Amino acid sequence: MHCPAADSFGPFDRIENAPLSEIWLSTGFETWHFDKYKGLNGHNPGWGMDYRYSTTLAITAGQFYNSDRRTSNYLGGSWHPVSAGPFRFGVFAGLFDGYPRMQSGGVFAALVPVISAEYGRIGANLIIIPTIQDRLYGGISLQLKLKIY
């Protein structure tokens, strides 16, 4: 039974999960760190690829030059169940490496909020990175993307 009240809440709409097959290529990141005086690298070039297999779910992998000036790799998935106009709200859950103060540069798991916007074949992700003590420096990262399939 369909319940319209569960599909919207104010300006927010639930995105119905339906099969999809899209491939997106993405850049690294431009990061604005919350702690501006640590000498962190805010220009994080790299590459990434998303395979969106449904309207709300994607598998993601990539590599970038991180805020500690080391190479990081990531692998995970994203879930975007809610939208408001052109914006989609969700989370990325995955594995990262390359941060010397997190697991001595080894692999660690992370869950971060993501806001995405897309227009035709172009898009952007805004990722909110939490500060984790003195091991991972928080900030807001912008990532650009291009749909190739």
C-alpha cells in the first residue's frame, strides 16, 4: 500500500529505489579544513569512479593526495535516499588508507555525510569530514564528477 505522507517531509522527498546503470568519473577534492592553522593540504587531486546501480545506491573507488600530503585510496558505497530540489542527501561508508595518524597509515572505516547535485552529465559532491581527535582533520570537501555512461 502506498502512503504519500511517507514520501515527503517539508521540502524533502524520499527517492524511490529503482534499478539504474550509470558510471561517473570524479576528480579529487578541494577541502576547506575546520582547523585552518595546521598547514594542511586543501588541494587534493585525484580520481574516482562510481557505478550507480540504483537510484539511491552506488559503489565507489578512487585515489587522491590527502590533507597530510600522502596518497589515499578509498573503496565503499553511497546511499542517497532523500532529495530536495536538485540536491540529494546521503552517506558514504567505506574504507580509506594513507592517513599517518589513523591506523599508522593503514586501512580504516569511515561513514561521512554527502550532499550531491547533478545536472545532466555533470555533478558535484559536498562531503562533510568529521575531526577525529588529532588523527584526522575535519573539513568540507568539494568533488566534481562527470557521467560517462
